[in-house]
Amino acid sequence: MATRRRKKRLSTKTKIARAVCVLVVLLLAFSLCFTAVSLIRTLSEYMGGSSSSSPSSDLTSAPSSDAPSSDPSSDQPSSDAPSSSEEPSSDAPSSEVFVPVDPSKNTGIYEGVTWRSPYAVPANVFKYGRDLMLVNREYELPLDFEWDLVRWSNGQDVDAMSLNSAEFDQVMAVDRAAYQPLKDMFAAAKAAGVPLQLVSPYRSIDKQDRLFDNLVVQYKNQGMSETEAVAKANTARTFTGTSEHNIGYGFDILEAGNWYLTESFEKTKQFAWLQEHAAEYGFILRYAKDKVEQTGIMYEPWHYRYVGVAAAKEITGLGMCLEEYIEYLDNDRKIPAAE
Ligand SMILES: [Zn+2]
């Protein structure tokens, strides 16, 4: 009897010992996993988030970064998904760090804006006139820029500007100079059997800022650091004030009924028609396939810029982009020697 009781006691002890062992092993396994995860996180922080994102896709998938949201009326078309030709390795952490601009520098039209480009200088409205004002990664809207927007509608009426520029986000608006040419072009396209649709015209400074911020938040939620998120956002959208959509001179145009900005637009009859006729109405394809290096923006078959009929015809005839054309004008209309 005594031995059996002892055996029983022993087996209880063994059971307890086994349970403790299992617990210890489980605890060890758990802490190992935890350490591994935090190690990976730390590593990815140092390696520019390359483990959590696929940076190489930044360049090749640029068009999708410009893809509209499912709600066509909302924040869609980023204009400009810039390629990173200016910064060849945008995904690698660089010493050039994009930082939110000091709010004390937010004066004039940039009041309250967060994402101003650290690289842009004010564009010159007066150099060759408003129609030829160059706005890109290097030139942002000047602080005292005055919009002259009219409401875009499919009716015949032009609404005089009675809203402030931010309120124009609630409707479609275009610069007054581009309004009638745009209407005429749309009418001609319709008559030719290739009806067009204005997908994204003017976009306010505030809205551009929000769109940029949304992207930064989205990338941070994916595990990127602030610096990485801002750098990546800058490959998908332009900084506040550096988009042609912010002046009302840049227009995303597609075939009627389509709200989705994709490169396949170049295969449509509408695109072919625009290639042939846009200049007659004062518009140029702004970000051509063979000008990515000069514009710093990926190919956008849908983005047209109003420059006036004479300039549009000359630019198209010369096969230049706007950056090259401005340089050409700077050189007294002599084509700069190729480097
Ligand atoms: Zn655009």
C-alpha cells in the first residue's frame, strides 16, 4: 500500500513537472518569436522598409499610383504620378530627406498646408504669360497666385467665379482661359464620333495636401517610417502647389463613360483623335512617353495642358514638352544643342 501511494504521489509530481516543462518551453518559443519579429522590424527600418514594401515596383507600377479611387467624384486622379527620374533610387534611404515644411513658412495660398516641396521655387506667371506658366517639380505656384476659375458643366453656361478656390473642389472647375477651348474640343470630338469626358480638372491646394497626406498615412500604416512614407508618396503624387491641376490648366481627359486613368487610354480612338486635334484647340499632351526624363512625370496619356493655340501648335510641331519649349523660348527660339 505504502509503495503504491508513493508511486501515486510520484506520478502527480511528475505530472506537475511535465506541465511546468511544457509551460517553460511555450514561454521560450513565444519570446523567441517576439525577438525575431522585432529584429525583422528593426532591420526593415534600417533597410528603408524594403522588406515590407516592394520598392522596385514604385517605378514600374507608376500608372497604378495614379489610378482613381472607386468613387469617381472623390479624390481621384492624382495628376501626376511622377516617375522618380529625378531621384533614381527613390526607394533607397537618401540623405535628401523630405520633411514637412515648417508651418511658419505657410504664408499666402499655402496657409495651413503641410506638404510643400522643399525643392520648388515660385513659378513665374509673367515670363511668357499665364498660359505658359511652368508648374512642375521645380516650380510651384507663387504665394500670390490668383485663380481665375469657372465652373465646368456640360451645359452652355459659364459660371462666373463666385466661390473661393477651395470651394471649387465641390464642383468641376477650370481656368477661364481654357473653358471655351475645352468645350469646343469636346464638341468637335463628339461630332467626330469620339466623345470625351473631363475626369479631373482643377484641384485646390488644400485638396492636393490632403491627397498627399492620405498617401503618407497609408504608407506609414504599412509599416514605413515617416521619411520612407513621404519619399514614396512623392513618387506617386506631386507635392502641394507643384501640380498643374492646382492652377486649373491641367486636365485629365478620357473617353466618355470611363473614369479610370490607365495607360490603356492610349489605345482608344479618343486618344488618337486628341493626338491629331488637341493642338488646334490649344492643348498639348503634357507628359509624353518619350519625355519622362524632361518632365519628371510618368507617361500620362490622359493629362492635357492648355497653353493656347499658337503655342500648342508650335510645341506639337517641334515635338517638345513644355519644359523644352520654355528653354527654347529662353534661347530666342533656338533649339538648345543636345548634350
Ligand atoms: Zn492629371
